[in-house]
Amino acid sequence: MGLLNGSTSRSRGLHWRSLQAAALLMSALLAGCASAPVETTTETTASHPASDAYAQAIAVSGSGDVEAGEAALRAFIADHPDVAQAHASLGILLARTGRDDDAYTSLRAALALDPDLTAALNELGMLHRRAGRFDEARAAYSHALEVDATHANAHRNLGVLYDLYMGEPALALPHYERYRQLAAVDDPLVAKWVTDLKRRIDQDTKTAQVSD
């Protein structure tokens, strides 16, 4: 992680990196995507006052009480400002409640600490897309997939970006298909998109052949 240096930092890194699963679970809960796979780490979070406090903050945030969740995350960050996952979780919560500017600030803080934090990169991509910054959105999703090629939601979101916003159906299709392979439950909406895209691409190919 970007905030860690030296041998002492490496041991701390193992502890804090194990909290990433909780941040990613937070993302899935707030997104309401029960079918999306949640990434986990091989490490087990050790019993530790800070990790316990973070787990409690995540539990409050996922309960549906937005104000209490935000307060809990901000309190944790005030005590532990160097935990990238906490900034990412706050950014996800703020984005889901329409406060994109504040969410952007929190996500940038997370990525300043850990530039490869996939939950933050995926959420940042969605913020860029909503703001019409399509190249920046593509860069954020692509970075997430460079870090973890099995990040299902980044594949889905990159497919949406190519399909609906950038007019590149041929580039969207493999990301939709990869998302369907990775998702725990097949998403009927994405399945419909794949069928429609294949039809459109086939029609475009036939039209191009006639024109030639």
C-alpha cells in the first residue's frame, strides 16, 4: 500500500490490507448488487481495536442508516487517517447518496494512500462517467482491471461506458461477457444487453459488407 514504508510498515500492511474485503463488501451492499462477487483477501483480520472499530463502522454503514454510517466512518478516519479502505468506504457512501463532489474528495484521498485500491478506482470511474468525463472513467476502470482482472463490477461498468456512452459496442461486448462469467448469479439485464449487442454488431458487419 502506498502509505507503508520499511519493515514495520510491511507488518502493518498485512493488517490493513486485510480490511480491504470489508470495504469491497461495503461497495456491494450500497450498490445493491447482490449478484456481484465480493473480493476477499487470503489474510484474516486480526483482533485489533482499529480493525474492530472499522468493522463496526462498516456494519453501521451497511445497515441503511446513512447519517450514522457516515458519522461512524468519519470518526474512524479521524482516528486512523492512513487507512485507504476507510476513505474509499466513505466515498462510496457519499456517492450513493448523490454527494459526488464530496465522494470524489474521499476517493482521491483513498487512492493517494493506495493507488491500486480497486473499490476506489471502480467508484471513481462511475463518478467520472456521471460527470461526462468518459476518458477518465475508462482509465479508472482499466486501472482497476489491471490490478485485478476478475473485478466483475469494473468489467460491467466498462462495458456500459463503451456501449452507452462511447459508442463502441464491439469493445463493450467482451466486458459484458466477462462480467457474466464472474458474477455469482447471471444478471438477466446484462444477458439482454449481450444479445442486443451481438445483433447490432452482426447488423453493422452486414451493412459494411454491402457498402463495400
